Amino acid sequence: MAGGDDRVDRCRSLQALDDEILRDRSSAERHAEVACRCVEALDDLDRVVRRLPRLENYRAFSERLLAVEKANASLQATVGRLAPLEMEVLALRAENQLLVQFLGGQWSMGSAQAPTLPRSHPPDPDTA
């Protein structure tokens, strides 16, 4: 029976060695997969680095666009504040022209500025 024990021991040793080889092979495959992913990541990074000048241009354009949008918003706010004043100027000109006509056209509109009267009330939209 001594020979049988030797075979059993050899089988166990061979099985353990086979298991260790499988574990090492599996570990090597995992390491190879990691290495492949690293190579792919480096390729991706290389593409990003090659695009970097365009990305910098895009960032500069974005910053300029933001500045233009802010200036545009400020301009729109100013225009919004000027619109009522423009309406008031138009109403005053119409009122002034009516006064010139009422006074008999003593002042011509091209030669001298017609006198204006101080306003004590808003213009009547029916008469303007």
C-alpha cells in the first residue's frame, strides 16, 4: 500500500500545482486586461491632448460669449429704461408742435426752437 499512498500524494501535489497554475493564469489574464485598459486610457488621453488647443479656443470663445451676453443684458436693461423716456419725448414734441400751431405759427420749426411750457400733468393720449 505504500506505493498507493505515494500515488495519492503525487496526485494531490499535481492537483495543487494545477490549481496554482490556474490561479496564476487567471491572475495574469486579469493583469493583462488591466494593462489593455491602461493602453486604451492612454490612447484616449493622447486624443484629448491633441484636441487641447481646440478646447482652449472653445473655452476662450465661451468666456467671450459670456461677456457679450452680460453686456447684452445690460444693454437690454438700459433700452428698457429709455423706452418710457422716448415716449415722453415724442409726447412733448407733439405737444410743442400743437402749441406752435395754436400760437399761429409765429416760430418756424427749422429756424428757431419753439418755447416749451412746463408740464404739470401727463400728456392726454387722445390729443397727442
